[in-house]
Amino acid sequence: MLKLEPLLAKARAALIKADVPTPALDARLLMQHVLAFEHATMIATEHQLTDDQVAHFDIVLARRLAGEPVSRILGSREFYGRSFTTTSDVLDPRPDTETLVDACLAHLPPEQHQTILDLGTGSGILAITLAAERPHKRAVAADLSAQALAVANANAEMWNLSNRIAFIESNWFENVEGTFDLIVSNPPYIPAAVIQTLEIEVRSHDPHLALDGGIDGLDAYRAIASGARSHLDPSGIIAVEIGAGQEKHIVSIFAANDYYMESQHRDLSGHIRCLVFRAGPNRS
């Protein structure tokens, strides 16, 4: 048996040597995972690990040192104050996407009965978070990947929201029916040639279907802008997450489809991360 603190110290040193950005946090989260302890429990008591626990910790630490994100190892990720199951079939939720949620909530009055369409739902974080924050809303969440939809369904069940969210397999609007007050999407926006230059946590552990935005990274925005016309209520909005520096190109794509940008929203790093559009005066 070995004591917890020396193991944590050794793990922190290894993660620092590997240039992991948050070595202390990662070591603690991995240890909590191995011990099945909350943070407070781990702090309050001295612990000794069994040989099996030490072996388990060595395995998960090795995975982290090899570039696997902590959320993949744990099988879950916190987003907007809730825990979501994640797998290799879905994009690992990022804190920057909370900017998109905030922008949407500002356009969803709490007491109104409105409908939401989440395109490319992945793990379901957008549809589920918006439905949880706005109990009078109903949502349809679409994704091309059946595996991703299975993860999203499980997350909706975990948060008791299956009765207000319908999940459909669809290539953008292909199998979508009806109109919506909000169309929201965090689509693939990485240019295809750039994917192999991304951090190992992304290029080796996020599904490329959720990253690859085509040659210029903008294919999804073209599909959304051209297909939204028959699915957006005349008073509704489209809210999309974007990559850093893409805003001018995306505004032009939507303008070509008679939508104007109503607002833009910056993430915590100061990058424009979300754009909100409304139908322009020429919409038929």
C-alpha cells in the first residue's frame, strides 16, 4: 500500500514534465476517479491506496500522459453546471460553448412556449442545457451519427428531459420537419488540412466528423444558412458557434441567404465565438 500524497506529487511532476497545462487538477481528478471520492473527502482524510488502486492510477495517468483528455478517461465532462457523459463518438464539450448557451438564453423568455432545433447535437449538451434552463421549451436534436445520438439520448435521460427533446438522425435539415423559434448549432468548423496540426487531445480523441468543416472550414454554415429558410419561424433566430477569425466569412454566407447578424458574442479569451442571425427584409 502507498500513501496518496506521494503518488499525487509524483503524478504532478510527470504531468508538468509532459507540459500538461493543468497538472495539479488533472492528477487530482484522476485520483478521485480511481478512489471514487469527492474532492472534499480526499482532502479531509489521509488515504493509503491498495495495490490494485495504485495499478489503476498508473494506468489512467499513463493515458493522460499520452495525450488523452481527462474527460475521456473519466467518461464525463462538466458543462454549464451539469455533468454529461462523453465518449469517443462525440465532441468533448468545451467551456467556450457556454458563450453560445448564454446568447441563446438571452433570446428565450423563460415563460414562453418555444421550440428549439439543435443541429449536430453530438453529446446533446446544447439541447439539454437549453431545455433544462428553460422548462417551457421543447427541442429537436439532430445528428448524422447514430452513435452520437445514443450518447445524447442517455444524457437526456440522465437529466430527465427525454419527454421534451426528440432526437433524430439527420444530415443537417434532411429529416427535420416543422419550424422553430431557435436554430442552434456548434458545427464542425476546422479546415480539413488543419486537423492534423491540432493538439493531440483534439486530433486523436475527438471524432473527425465533429471537427472537419471542409476545405475552408465553412461547409456547415453554408448548409445551415441555405437550409434554414423553411424551418425558422419568421421571428426566430439562428445562433452558431464559430472558430476564431471566421466571423466575416460567416456573416457573408448568411447575408447571401438574406439573414443579417443581430449580435456577436465573445468567449472568455476575447474571441468572437458566437453569432446570432435573423431573417432579413427580403425573406419570402
